[in-house]
Amino acid sequence: MLEVEMKRLIISLVFLALIGSGLSLFAQAIPPEDSSEFFYVNMTVEKIYPTRLGYIVQYRIGVNQYGLIPLPVEWFSHAGAKAEVVTRPKGSDWPSLTVFYKNGELSHLRLYVHASRAHPTWGNVPLPLTTEVRDLFKDVTTVKIDYEHAF
């Protein structure tokens, strides 16, 4: 009697495992009408340095390394522009930067920041960078997220 119940249990478990693995294979397929030509990258921002040329966004690459992304002021200049700053009240989900790409090219971005400029995530450009600010904004046409090099 115990053997029969064990056989039923084993057969039931094998059957459920087969059904579960079969369903996961079908769950991977996305029909073309539900897919999008857009994809996005979202990253936590460590510091935002406003300058007269735009924003310099500092993000974490590793434990003690940071990367910089220059965002020219022209990108924020009008409605429907390439970029927008979204101010938010206190919270742990920002500052953050969401970069949207369409067909592999920069489409637009949103920089989510604390509403108060007194928040520690806002800052002045650090001294080692002050001489390089113009160079950072020279010929910026896209957002390059670099996880290999740090300053």
C-alpha cells in the first residue's frame, strides 16, 4: 500500500515538473506586436554637479570607483527636449538616471533628483574636475555608460 502511494507521488511530481518546465519555455516568447523598439537603462546616481554647461552626473562603477556622464544644458531647453529633470520629494529611489534608447540610439532621458538643492546628492564640481568641465561637454551627442573606466 505504501509502495503504491510512493509511486503515485513520484509520478505526480515528475508530471508537475514536466508541465512547469514546458510552461517556462512558452513564457519566454514575446509576440512582435507586444515588443518595443525602446529599451532603458536605470542607474542610481551618487552625485549631481550643476554647471552652466549642463549637469555632470556621477554614478558608481564599483566599490570605490565612479563614472561621469555629462548632460548638456541644451538637452533640457524646451518641451519635448531630449532630457528632463524630474524633482521628487524625499525618498530612497532617487536621485537616479533613466536613459531610453530607441533602436540602439539615445532617444531621451530622465534625471530624477531631490527637490531640495541642499540635499547631499547635489554638489559643486570637485577641484580635480574644474579644469576639465569644458572637455567633458565637448561634442556630447549620446550617453555613454562606462563600467570599465573610472576617475
